[in-house]
Amino acid sequence: MILKDLFTDVSGFAEFVPGIDSNTNLSLLNSHAVTAYKRIANIVSVSVYNNIIKKGAGDLYDHLRTALANLTMANDTVFDVLRKRKANIDIYKSEQEAIRRAYYENYYNAMDSLIALLNSTKDIGWEDTRYYKMLDKLQIKTTEEFDLLYCIDLSYLFFFRCIPIQIEVLEENLAGYLDRAKEKPSVLSLINRALAKKVVAVALTRFDILEFPSTIRNLFDDSKVSRSGRDEQERLLSLSAQLQDQANGLIKDIDLLLSDPQSTDIETETSFNRPEDKIQLMP
């Protein structure tokens, strides 16, 4: 039983989850805990997950327990509503959504803290994980560096979730520019900014809005748009398109900076003779 690996009883579980009923049965939550475990283990790896449990008490252990408990409860939210309705307890959809978001917020905060600690821990096996090994292939290698290029609230979880996307964007769009920029290192900052914006743009088309840092997620607050509505998807795609356009604009500037000024022909409106002009430019 997944929960029994981290919690001995409901009271211990309740320390990491706000608002839980004292009569909650841990065994009934285990199916949701399995889903939560898989999601966390996919990020930190099964071996690191088990090593944290073996290590026991400490910040890593507490962050792992917080993440697992809150993600378990977020997965159980829908079923909790059904149980309450059977008991003739009414709950509004907006309340259900607010509770679910609160659990997800706790989960993401815990995972951010967990990954930040893992980055500075050498005896837990983090450096042998798939995500960590992929860092060598990245142009933007740290959360701090990414945050300076495009604000992600220093979200370590979001950064690590976007590692495959960054590699994809590099290989498909920007690898050639990096090779050319070796002769002009000053262009690298523009390439990195274009890369960061393209990564976020792609993530907007693939991740649920709940998975984004608050600076992005707040743009889609409940007071502005319904989560279940079609408007949210349209706004996500619109923001993604805006970031893609901004990144493509930077890439055009990069092209100009990297191009050979001897072979560049710049066309302007003054390059053409028009009948209404009073002055004709002779060849």
C-alpha cells in the first residue's frame, strides 16, 4: 500500500493535507495514491523515491509526503463530491474546483522544494536520473537562468517538466543558430530568450493550466474565465501564439545580426520608383 510507506495513520496523513475528515479511510485513498506515486516517480525516478523513504525524517521526506498526500487528495476530489451527495451534503462546482486547485498548489509547491533540495543533495541518486542526465543537452541548464529569461516563479518542477520540450525546440528550431553564434557570443542572450519563449509556448499547448507557475496561471483565474469553458483553451492558444510570434521576431533579429553585411540586401520603400513620387531614383 503506497500510503503506508509514508504515513502510519490518518492523523499523520492529515498533518500534510488541509481540511481532511478525521474519519477518512486511508485504504480507500490508495487507488488515487497509486496514480500520484506514478506521477511523482516519473519525475524523480523510482530509485530516488525509494531512497528518500529509506533515508526517513528530513526535509526531503516531508516534501515527498506533502506532494504525495496533496496529489492523492486532488485526485479524490471528484469522488469526495459523490460521497457527500450521497450523504445529502450539497457542494458547489466552484467550491470543488477551488479545493482541487488548492491541493494542486500544495503539490506543486512541495515538488518545487523537493527538486530544489535534490539538486544540492549528492547521496540520493538524483544525478543518475533520466531528467538530470538530459541537462547536458540543454542550452538553458538551470531554473534560475530560465527564470531570468522568462519568469516562471523559480519553479523547479516546471523547468524539469519542460526539459524534453527544450530539447525538442533546440533540435527543430535553434540548433543551427547556436553553431553560428559561436563567432558572435553577444547573440547568445537573444537566442536564449527566444528559446525560453518557444518552450513556454509549446508547454501551453501540452500541459494543463494547473501545471504552470502562478505568474502564468493567474492569467486564467476563475474570476476571469471558467476552467471548463471553451474560452480557456482559446486563451491558452492565443498566449502560445503571442509567445511564438515574439520568439520568431527575435529569431529575425538574430538572422540579421548573424548575416554577412556584405551580402545582405535591405529593401525599403525608398528602393522603389513609384509614379506618384516627385523624385525618381536613377540606377
